[in-house]
Amino acid sequence: MIPTARSPIRRLATAVAWGALLLAPSVLGAQASSDEETEAPEVTRLELRGVSGVSVEQLRESIATQASECKSLLLQTFFCWWTHSPTFFERHHLDRRELAADVVRIRIFYWRRGWRNAEVDTLVAPDGDGVRVTFDIRQGRPTVIRRLTVLYDSTMFKQRIIERLTRVRAGEPLDLIALDSSRVMLEAELWNKGYGDAVVDTSIVVDTARRIADVTLRLVPNWRTYVGSITVHGNEKVARETIENSLTLRTGDAFRRDDVLLSQRNLYESNLFRQATISTPPVRTPIKPVEIIVSEAPQREARIGVGLNTVDFVQVEGRLTHHNLLGGARRLDLTGVAGNLLAPQLNGMDPFRDVVRGFDDDEADDFLLPTWQLSADFRQPAWLQRPQNAFGVGVFSHRRAFPGVYIDRGYGGSLTLTRMVRPRAPASLTYRFELTRVSASEVFFCVNYGVCDTPTLDVVRRNQRLAPLVLSGLVDRSDEPFSPTHGYKARVDFEHASTATASTFGFNRFYTEGAVYKRVGDRRNTGTRATVLAGRLRVGLVRALSSQIAGVDSNRRILHPRTRFYAGGAQSVRGYGESQLGPRILTVAPEVLRRLGCDVNTRRGIEACNPNGASVYADPDSAVTDGDFTPRPLGGTAVLEASVEYRFPIVDKLSGAVFVDAGIVAADPEFRTQPGIEDLSRGTGAITPGFGIRYRSPVGPIRVDVGINPSISENLPVATELDVGGQQEIVQLEQLRTYSPIRGQRGFARLLSRLTLHLSIGQAF
């Protein structure tokens, strides 16, 4: 038996390392003469043969010998294929001493993961102007865990918790790294229950001949521990009271791991400190004196960023933050964002979308003007002297374009109360008051607001009040902020707006979204190189209440376009363009209907027009096609979306993904009934597969996705304009148009028309 008090890895690995180092010269002595020792040829290729059961990438990173390579995939594409300048290309040369040590490193790598009899041979062969280095690995049979026993107090833990925290299993290789991780996580769980001096004893019995092992973990809680005195060191400009208000540790409370981690997180998230450590003396005692050592950071911060995507073109963002305004870690954020930059030049140029297709010149110009957002937010942490509470107030102004749908201008303010219910699980109550003005086509107002005459349209387009009260909850148990590989996220929002909240628009709105991430394949393959299966579910329902718009019947239930649900786009169902999945209406110029032989001078003539008819003109150039009709999203009262994505590493910072997105959006045009899940059975939906690549950058994954549109024919309503005494009125045709944008296309052109390209920063979910 090999008993261990804390970890079996260090002693066993050290013994193997010394033995392997003594044997290494004899293993490699036949491969290199004394003359060769002084040579340092470039390593042009590196091969690892015979690798299975372990991560090739982790094994490659564990050795010193590396092949020369381009510094990044981006540089490889544009520079390294024609120049090996040190600016772009990193050269590695053969070091024969490190080569000998790499044999030992590989054997230790395998030994720690259960392959205790692995053998390694090396081969150095000429390869152009350099050499090719090959490690030929014969893993052999692993030492397998025959029996795993965990001894613990069943009144303290449930069996499922023990199974979740134990990273080794009977029948698997004796992975000492996973075993040590199990020990650490079990000790942390005991500490979180108030047993700060708990230990987990580990013992291993190995039958080397049969290559089997019996492993025992014994949980020893010892005594309960409590927080003693708290001392602070290193603060100069930040008051001690400010630091103490950020702590969830209090003298006399149980000494728990979660409180230590949350206190440290609060100190870091204040952005007042470059470093913040919370420690106790290494003495086993029920009373734990706590020492906090901080290193202060600048209290002011400014940054600027530039980005682009296929819908909003070029964006520029600037932020100025004061992290300790008036002391007490009070925070002020000033933010400015400008978007739609270079829109007139880039609109319709691949890969950017044509966001004004089908609009007249005046409307098109409006959608191509710059958008912007300005905000000032003040946050008071540790509100009411409790670190779990925060209070915030903000003011804002914006001009936002929802491509092809509407333009929203507004300004106002907000009040927010937040409580951290659990670590990384805040709940907040927000009141937001805004004066908003919506610009959209007459069709949008006519279909959604029931307002089709010009005088009333002018009234509806004036400033209106949008003032919801929002209750939100968030939980984040994912392991990475930009590219999660494990865990889950969930969010739920409830909104209410009515005359009681001083809102012109009345509605009740529910929205929830959740995502789960799971590493697949080798469970030891972690970090940004992991293979991940991710899933997302999104559900939303909204009900319109009576509105208080001047000049409009108060019984008319109207939803502000921002409260509606839309689907399609880079963060949604990726087989569709932005907001193009769901209720839509086709708009068409009167001249097109005239080519169908319709009387466009009278309301009855337009209403009776058949939009599916053939052109009455013999000239083929006068034929009416689906391209003459422009689909306009209307939004819905209910949405259901689901996505599954398989993310896998390719090389260096590049990874790939395949996905399937599904979504359905339903609408009650009159908003007369409470929307429910049953409404979705009558909605518009689709399932779209796709694929993409991601490049890991400092600001997050740069993502390129291609969704495959099902190109399903839809029967959509059609509307056009009628000139009545110099004023334009909207008239809807009685018959629906069978709309299919790829109708008549063949071969490769048809295939390309079904592909929808998205370029953005950040994962889809």
C-alpha cells in the first residue's frame, strides 16, 4: 500500500522522473555523437506517433521541442506563405538536451494519466533545410482502477454530490491528475460547509503485474471553523471601510469557501485593485484570522474599440469609467457608441446586407444614417451596508435602427435595485422611463397599429412614453465568459407597463433564455481547445394592454415594436437574415401591379388584384418576379427558439462549429387574447442547419457563420400605396402572394441563394 496524506502525485512523479533521467542518456546515446550535440538545426516538422487515450494538444504543449510555425493563422494566410520573417514566423531549433528531457516528460505525462509502462523512441531526420523530429510512443496497457471507494458521512453529503465531485471512475485508467482534482474539490465542498480544516486522505494500492489499482478516498471534516479578526494591508487611496463593505466575511460567521471567493470577486469587480488576496495563517484552528492584501489600480479608466458586422456595418465605442467616485467604490460609467458608419458605401456589398432593399429614397437615407447611443450610469455598491445589494441610476439617449423594420429614437432614465442572491446569480428590479419616437413605413403602422391614414400616422409618429417595470433574474454557472466549455447560463425577465407606470404603451411581457455547455470526448480536454456541445432555448410571450396614444382609440391594443419578438439573424436562427423569420408582409410598388393588369387608381382595383398573376405585357423584361416584392418583418407576440451547436478545435486559435437552429414566431394581429404556447402552432417557423468558424481574439471570438435557408414558399399578405388627393394611403390586397425568393433559380446560383452569411464578434450563445 502507498498511503498519502495530501496528494500521491508529487512523490510518485518525482521518483519516476529521477529514474527516467538516469536512463535517458542510454536511450538516446546511440542517436547523437558529440559533434551533433553542438548542432542546432531548425525543426521544420514535429510528429507524435502512437498517441491515443490522451489529448495530443496537451501532450505537444508538455514538451520543449517544437516545430517552427507562423505566429498566428491570420499571419499564415497573408504573410507566412511567402516570407519567414521573424516578424511573422517563429523559428524553433533542435536542442538535444531538451530532446532527451522530452522523452522523460512524455513518460511522466503518460504515467500521471495511468499509462505507467509507456515507451518512447525518437527519430531526427533531414527535412529540407532543417530536421523532422518524431516521437514514436508505445503506450502499452494502462493501469486501471479496479475498485474506487469513497468514505464519508452520509448525513453531510448526498451520493450524487460525491459522484459529481469525484473525477475518477472504476474501469478507467489511474489518472493521478483527475484523482488530485477530486481530492481538491471534495475538500472545497467540506470547507464550504464550514469545515475549513477538512482533509481528504487518499490511498492507492497498485498491482503492477496485473496493472490494476484500488483507490480509497476518506473525507475527514475535523472541526467547524469561524471567521476571526480581519486585517487589511496595501490600501492607500481606498478607505478600509470601502474594502470591508465589499466582504461577505464577518467576524464570528462560519468560515466558508463561497464567502472567501465572493469577497475576493467583489474586490476584483470593483476594479479598484490590481491584486486582492484573502488568506489565513497555515495553522489548524477553529478560529481563522483573515488577512486581506490589496494592490491598488488606477481609479479612472478610458478605452475605445472598433468593430463590424454584416448588419450594423462599422461601429465605434468609447467608455470612460471612474471606479471610486466620491469614495465607497461608487462607480460612474460614461459610454458612447456610434454605428452604421460607412453604411452608404458598404450597403449591399458582400458580405454586408442590403438593409434598404424595397425602400424609397427618403426611407433608405434614414436607415443608412449613423446610429448612436449615449449613457451615464452611476452605481452604488454595498447599498444599505450589505455587499449583496447595489443601487443604480442612469440616463440615456439613442438612435437605433432595426434594419428593414423601424428606427427608434429615445431618451430617458432608469433606477435599478440589485441583490446578489447567490454567487453569480443576481436579481434586479428596474424602472425605466423613456420618451420614444418610432420611424417606420406606413405599412408597418397600418398593419400593426391599425392606423393607415396620413393625419393619424403623424400623431402616432410623435414622442410616446415607454415606461416598463422589469424584474430580472440571472444565473451564470459557465466556466468562461467568452467561449464557455462547461456549465450553464439562464435568464428570466418579467415586464409590466401601463398607466400605473406612466407608460403610453401597455403590455405584460415574459422572456426567458437558457444555455448549457458540455465538453464531449476526452473529459481531460479542457480550456479553449475543448470540444463542446452547446444548446440554447429561448421562450417569450407578450400581451398588449390598452394604449393611451392621443388620437387613437384607447381600446386599440398596440405593442411598441421594441416589445415584440423577432427571429432570424446572427444571434438567432442563422438560416435567415435579421428578423426575417416570423410574421411578414410584402410591399410592392403600384407600377408592378399595373404590369399585372390591375387598376391601381382605385382602392377596389388594388384590393381585387391577384399578386400571383402573369404580366399582361409581352415584353419578358416586364415580367413580375419575387424580386419585385419586399418582405417587411412585423414581429410577433410569442417566440420559441432552440439551437444545438457542436464546437471543435481546428488549429491554434481557429475552431469550427456545426449547428442546427430552429425557431417559430406567432402573432395575434389584433392582440385581443392572451398569447400562449399554443399560439406557436399557428406561427411561422423553420429549422436551419449551418456551419462556421471562430478565431479567438483578445476581444472575443470573431465568428463567421453560414446558415442554410430552407427556402420554403410562404403565402404572405401584400400591401401597396394608393394616391388619394396627393396623400398616400396603404391598401392591402385580398389575395396572398406565394413568395419564394429562389424561384426560377437553378444549379449553383440556387445553392448560393440559400446560404445566409453572418459576421460578428462573440459566440451565438
